[in-house]
Amino acid sequence: MKKKRLKDLVRKLDKDPRVHGIILQRPAPKTIDIEKLEELISPQKEVDGFGSHPSYPVPVAQAVLIILEKAHELSNEKSPFEEWLKSKKIVVLGKGETAGKPIINLLKKQGIEPDVIDSKTENKEELIKKADILVPAIGKNEFC
């Protein structure tokens, strides 16, 4: 699909009252400027959380937060969730655009500074061993 046709389609979907949300699939081919397309989507219809004006958190990051809330419930600890979460050593494996980065950003909004391991991290195994919570956000086998 040519770039102009793609932009026109996004604009058309954004104006269509029958369309309630728009998700731009990632990763996109390098020939597509996904940031430019995101600018064409109104905040009310930008539902994947990646745009410059997201109305919703990125779904994968929100799912991690929900799983952590459930882990807190199952732990039977009496401390509030936020306090419990801040007391944990959290390590995120990966910092990619579709998973790691959104998870890291959502944790930071919760006041948590997770350790982040990427392909260039030298002491991966040591950081993983010290983690109370390990959040894998990579799409590769045999990362370590």
C-alpha cells in the first residue's frame, strides 16, 4: 500500500463513528513512518498506548501490572500493593518498543526504577539472580 493511501485510510478510520479504536501493528516495516501515522489518530481512538497522546496504557504493560497485583494478593502480605511492589527488586529483560519499554515506563509511573537487561548488559546472570520479580520482555531464545 502506498504511503499516501495508508495515511488516507488512517484518517478515514479515525473519522468513522463506527470505528472505536485504531491499533497500528508493530513492528512496522522500515518503509512506514509509524510515528507520522500515530499523529493522525485522535486520542479517543488511539488504543494501543504507543502514540504521542495515548488514552490507554500499552496492553502488555497493563497485563504485567495486573499479574503483579495478583501475585501480591496471593502472597498474603498485608502491605498495600504499591508498598509491596516498591519493596521488590524488579528486573526487566529487554527494552524493546512493543514490550520492554512500555513495561519499564509503567513501572516508573508507579515510582519504581527497575533494573533493565538488554543485549549489551554485561552482568546479566548476576542481576537475574538478585531479582525478586523477573519480567521477560524479549522475543528471542537463549538470551543469557
